[in-house]
Amino acid sequence: MLPELPPLPALTGAEAEVIDRFLEIVDLLGRANPARSRDTYSALRAAQALPGRAAALRDALELMHRRGERELHTATMARALRVLDAERRTSSVTLPPPHPR
């Protein structure tokens, strides 16, 4: 059995949208990471999808701003990201550990 995850913190719909769009971008960057990608085609496909996902993140942030949500509650957003496995997902964007020589 998988361990039970903590519940997501309370988020506005726009905050949840920002989190979702951010994680989509992270996943795409991980797939496009030349230090981790296995082939050019999958990296290319991920890179092609990035502008659309970046625009969706921009739109979610614009919506928050228009609604008067001027502040990102970073502690709440960080809790939500942790519940959604962002630490593992963002690790694919970094360099892998060096190979032993």
C-alpha cells in the first residue's frame, strides 16, 4: 500500500491553476534537460510544448492579479507543491550526479 499523502492546503482556483501550470513546465523542462534526456525527439517535443504551457502559467498569474490576488502565499504554495511531489519532479531539471571515474 502507498502511504497516505497529506491533504492539499486550501487554495483558490487560480492558485491551484498556477501550481498545475508550474508543474507542467517543470515536467517539460525535465524531459528537455539535455543532461537527462535519452533522445532528441522526446526533448524536442517537450521544448515545443513549453511556450504553450508558459503562456498558460502567465494567464493563471494574470487572472490572480486581475482578481486582486496580489500576493503569493509562498508557505501554502510550497506545501501544495510538496504534496504534489514537486521535489522529485524538479530534480529532473537539475544536473545528475557526476559519474564515478
